[in-house]
Amino acid sequence: MTKPNIIDAGDVLVLGAGLAGIFTALKLAPKRVTVLAGASCAKENGSSGWAQGGLAAALGPDDSPALHLSDTLAAGAGLVDEGVARIIAEEAPDRVRDLVAFGVPFDRDDDGNIVLGREAAHSKNRIVHVSGDRAGAVIMDTLWHAVRAEERINVLSGLRAVSLVKRNGRVCGVYAVDDTADDLTPVLILAGDVVLATGGIGTLFDVTTNPAASKGDGLAMAARAGAKLADTAFVQFHPTAINVGRDPAPLATEALRGEGAVLINGDGERFMRDAHKDAELAPRDIVAREIKKQISIGNKVFLDCTSAVGAAFPDRFPTVFKSCMSAGIDPRVEPIPVAPAAHYHMGGVVTDHDGQTSLDGLWACGEVACTGAHGANRLASNSLVEAMVFGARISARILSKPARKQIVSGVGIGPCDERLLMPNTEEGERLVTKIRHIMTRRVGLVRTEESLISALEEFDRLRAEDDLPLDVFNMITVAEIVAIDALLRRESRGGHFRADLPSTDEDYAHRAEFTYGDLTERIAAQVGLERKAG
Ligand SMILES: Cc1cc2nc3c(=O)[nH]c(=O)nc-3n(C[C@H](O)[C@H](O)[C@H](O)COP(=O)(O)OP(=O)(O)OC[C@H]3O[C@@H](n4cnc5c(N)ncnc54)[C@H](O)[C@@H]3O)c2cc1C
């Protein structure tokens, strides 16, 4: 192996430049921080900039953190860690005030009060918006402005982390590569602490609202390094992605249903009224499955906003309006075709109340983390606040510790796993498409023991091939972690639905925590499938 170049990342290396990553970096002042942005265009490569709805925070006179907490607990289907959800509900208003201080222009009424919108499964109006549906884009623009003004924050674009590195058992950096190159030469990046903020896993499914960077790299790296993971079976499918054959699928925000938009099938019937007392505002998993049911019996499904929003569309929901118009649909006067799409991963890398993972030196926040806040199903608009609440907590903990003396040398660090250094190829792209199909059909919105086992068998066949490109190797690791956890959870709950076990089972009313190694052992013991952690 060639000797890697070494980069000194300073006090803290943040992996990922979404809201979780850059908010943490900003809060870490006066520490010297390097942010690894993954793809070359740092500003546009995460889900954060695409968020439409906004952030949930109990700011209204009739609202309270206790009510926000109780809605979060109800949505999470029995698996929410109450202590964590309470922290988020109590600290969310302060994190919104942080954004105001950075200059985020939240939508306000004539008296200057922040306007609070409603979304599914929230009992009060508590969603703060920016320019209608542009919350993510404007928040990220504002924070990037602040990052650029900070000399102590160095952003490295065009490098993708592939493996966490440890010295004396402590995580102290990563190997990273330029994954667009023909030859993946690893660079060793070293820091005092490492924060994982690499986002979600939506790209593992062939219909997703997530950007291409949401490949689950962070989960794969943490799994291979032996970190504790949890609840990886729980994937949230957004009910109303705009169904016009695009990848990623543009989103029709939940706020539209909050405004009174209704779901209809091709015959114009409002099918959600029969399915749930809250009709279109039922929890996401229920709405998504009802839409899937309609589609599987040959019906098309539409979100009809013509009465609820109508002519106000371009002002109120400019992002959705633009997506629709570019596909030849005028949502002011015609219903929008919709379908469920993989949207958010509730599971991830386990952290404590301060974002510390089970590995010394490694912290995690944002979608890659599993703090326990979302349980089996995330309440809408709770993820951006979770990312900021935990980014702030990680920063406070790191700032309160004595500074670590950093060793900028490769001594005591093993070489990069050669299997992570295979460039992506056209054949690799074919395999990626195949994995995404398998995940959607067998590990998606509806699963069975049979579908999950056959998915795992397919992944084994793929894994047996030589020299798998980086994307394929990583995606198989994550796909397998999701599928095995789904196989071991012998019940249905929240974002995990088993058609062969459709009821919730009290025996499973707990979070599932495991390492990658445990998972493969458990599957051998319980289902008789012999596997090896890859
Ligand atoms: C269309 C859409 C709308 C949404 N609307 C809302 C909403 O209204 N409210 C809400 O609360 N939530 C919403 N969500 C969810 C929310 O946006 C995400 O959960 C949140 O933004 C995740 O933030 P993050 O910083 O963890 O990850 P991201 O914003 O996805 O950022 C991840 C970063 O990690 C980088 N990265 C990935 N892999 C690597 C690697 N190997 N090496 C280095 N860098 C890497 C990426 O390039 C990116 O910079 C929405 C999501 C989508 C997709």
C-alpha cells in the first residue's frame, strides 16, 4: 500500500456539511475545526438544504415543551427515549433563537411574531418556516455565510470519508478519498475528536427524497469500527413525494396537508378518511401505506391542493410549485401525482445525551445518529431541531474537556482497508441500481420474513463478487444492517411494517441496540442464517 498523505484537521474533524455538521462546527468556537464536506459542492449535497417544512419548537402561547414531548412520544410508537425527547422539546426554542441570531429570516406576522404552522401529528401550531417552504435552503445559506466568516473553520470539499481510524483504541480521524478519481489513494485526516454528521440512507432505496450523498457512509464506517447501532429497521417513507419519475423524487411537503390539501385516488375518492380518524394528518407510516395500497390495486394517487392553497401556491410553497411546474403540473388548478419515498432513517449510531457514541473520540449528530428521539417513527420537523440540539450539546461537552494533545503522524494507525479503495465503475452503477431495487421491493414500506431473507441472500451473492466498487461495498453493509434488524424485529411498529406479523408485540417494546458483529451472530442464532460481518 502507498503511504497516505496526512492532513492535520485541528481540534475537531466534522464529517459532513449538512445542518448537523456546520451547526456543530460553528458552536465549537474557539476550537480549530475541519469540516469534511463529502462531494465537491459542499453547500448543496445534504438533505438539510432541501428541507421544506421547517423546525418544530414550542414557541406559541398555547404550546409548551411538555406538549411537544407528548406528540413526539405518540408518533414514536412506544420506542422514543423520553429523556432525549424532553431535551429536544425543551432546547428547541433556544436553537431557533440561535438561528435568529445568525440572521435566519423566519416568516413573521404583521406584529413581528414568528408564524407557527401545523403539520401531521402535532397537536399545536409549532413549525417555524422560512419563505414558505424554503426553510432548509435559507438556513443553510445563512449558516454557510457564518462559516465563511470563521477563520478557524476549514472546509475540505471533494473528499469522502471511507473509514474511521483509531490510535490506542480511540477514534482520532479518518481515511478519505476523492471518489471521482480513477485511483482511490487514501488521505489520512487526523484530529483530537471526530464528529459523525453524514446524514441518512435514503439512496439505498430506488424512490427517495434524499440527495445522492445519503448513502449511509457514516453508518457503514461506524459499524465497521464496532460502534453501537440501534433501531436500523426503522425507515420513514414520506407519503407524498411528487411522482414524476425523477431521482431523487421532489417532495410535496407535509405542510400542504397541514393547510388542508387532501389525498384522492384516480376516482377522486378521499381514501384516508376511512383509514384513520386524522385522515390526511395521520402519522406518516399510516398515510404512506394507505397510498401504497391504492397504488398496488392499480390506482393513481394525487394530492389535491387546489382548494386549500390554489392561487397562493407560488408565494406559499415556491419550491413545490417549481418542482410541479417543471414537470408540467400546475398545482394551483390540478392535483399533484404522489407516491411514498424513503425519506428519513430513525435508526443509526447510538449516542448518549451529549452525542457521545460508544467509541472513545467519536461523536454523532443529525440523521446518522440514533439518539432515541424518534423511536419507531419521527414526528415531522423534529430532525432539524434534533441535529442542532445535539450539535450544541456535543460542542459544549468537547469545549468543557481539557484539550487533547494531537499526534499528527500515522504511527500506531493501521492501513486503509483495500476493499474501500475500489473506484466506482459503470458495472458498479448497475449493482447500485440492483441494491436499490432489492431494498425497495423487499426491505421497503412492507416487509415479510421471506422478502427479508431473500434480500440477504441477494446481498451475499453480490458480496461474493471480487473488487466491489466503494459505493456497492458500503451500500451492501448498510442494506444488510437494515434488513437483519428488520428480520429480527418480529412485529410491526412505526416505520417497520411486516405483512406477515402486522401487529405490535409488547415483547419488542424496546429499542434494539447492537454492534455489526452482534447482529450477524443473532441472525445465525435466531434464523439460522450463517453470516459474517463484512
Ligand atoms: C426533501 C427533504 C425535506 C425535508 N424536510 C424536513 C423538514 O422540513 N424538517 C425537518 O426537521 N426535517 C426535514 N427533512 C429531514 C432533514 O432534512 C434531515 O434529516 C437533516 O437535514 C439531516 O441533516 P444532517 O446534517 O444529519 O445530514 P445532511 O444534511 O444530509 O448532510 C450530510 C452531509 O454529510 C456529507 N457526507 C455524506 N457521506 C460522507 C462521507 N463519506 N464523507 C464526508 N461527508 C459525507 C454529505 O455530503 C452532506 O454534506 C427533510 C429531508 C428531505 C430529504
